[in-house]
Amino acid sequence: MAPALADVTICNEERFIPIRLPMEQLTRCSIEAPWETHRGILKLASNVVEARIFIEFDDETWPDHGDTIPLPNLQRLFVSHSEILAYLSFPVLEELAIQIYEEDQSEQLDHLQSSLIHSSCPLRRLCFSDWCPDAYDIFDILIKFPVIVELGIIVKDDNAGEAVDNLMETLVVSHSRAVAPQLTCLSFAFGDIGDHSYPDYELYLKMLKSRWHSERCALTSTPLDSDSDRGPAEAALHGLNVLQEEGLDLVLLNGPDAMEVAEEWLFCSQWNRIPVS
């Protein structure tokens, strides 16, 4: 085995091929494998700081929880299934990204809440990928865990546009209330999923203006990435430019490279990105 190996990425398209790794010295890992393989690795990888846990095999079944796996140094985590969280303990976790599926959303978020309560971690950034959960389910989490100050939504499902619009509409500050005022960063990204799921820039502008001009809200930055070449209309673009001039850290990216930037919220970087042939 490689005595100096600290970062590892393993991608399997059809089935997992066992490989020997120096588990105890790993600091970053991105592995696609059955859960039992992940569990065996994580039990020995107590020094891991960043992990991307993929389970893509149809015959996967979830075993009894037993004792949770302590990951005392884990700061950044992506999981392809929220059920994974119940098997882990991460007391210093700061950033978490979860792949969300349209079916059984409430159950998926229940796994998230239970794990955050169990670990009592200082989580500051939460990202949902593929599907946007119901707005009120998201706000329930933000109310219960006010340490979360950065929220990311990465849409990869062609039916998720309405859910994103509902979230933005609910984030608009009214005279009587400001939902999740602690949020300093709101990040949105839209993959190649059909015209009806691309950003509603007018609604986005309305939401940003209300939060930026509200003394109750802490918003300071808001990236929006879309792999469509279609940007905002002239009026919306003008309004967004005004907010930039007023000091809001607002970045709009359009085109094929935009999603690569957005996926940094999923801890995709040069060391673990899988090249597309």
C-alpha cells in the first residue's frame, strides 16, 4: 500500500471492486461502493476531514445501526442517501451536502435532523442536491439549527422548478416576518433539465431585494449558477446590478462551466472530479 496516500477517489459504474487502502492515514476520500464497504473504511479512517459517500448499487439494503462510527475530525461530508447519516457521529462537522430524492422527502429530512441532534455539530453550511425539498421542511430545520447560516440548492431534476420558486417566494421578507434571518449566503444552481426549471430571475431579484434591504436579515452573498446560456432579462439584470453596486456579493454564472462551480458545494474539486469521456 502507498505509505503517503492521503486523498483517494474510487468510481465504480457497475460493481465495486475491493481495493486495499491505508485507511488510518486518509484525510479525504470520495468512494462509490456498497454501504458495508464504506462502513469498513470509515471505521478505520478516524483522520478523515472530507468524505463523499456514494451508494449506487440496486441491491443495497440497510443493516441494523448498531454503534455509530465516530469521525472526530470530519468537517465536510456529502452523502448520496440521508440514511447514511444515522450510522455516523461527526461532532465537528461544518459543511454537509445531501442528495435528495422526490419520493419520501420528509423521511429523508428526518434522518438529517436526528443525526444533527445526535452529533451536536457546529454545522454552518447545508446543501441539498438534485431535488429541492419543501420550503417549510427546510425552514423547520433552519429554525431548529440556527447555527446553519449558508443554504445551497442544486437542482438536477426537471420537475423541481416549482419547489425552488416556492422556496424563493417564502424567503421574501414581508412586513410581519423574515424567514431564517440568520442566513448569510443563499446559493442556487440549475442543471441542464429543461426550460421550465431554469431560474425565475424576477422572483430571485424580489427575494434578494427584500432580504438585502431588511435590517432583520444577515444576507451578504448569493451565487446563482445555471448551465443555460439564457440569463436574466434587462430589467432583472439592472436590478441585480444595483444590488451588486450596493455591496451584495452577487455572482451570476451561465453556460456549461457553471455547474462545475456550483458542485464545489458538493465538495467536487480537482482532486476528486471524475473526468467525463
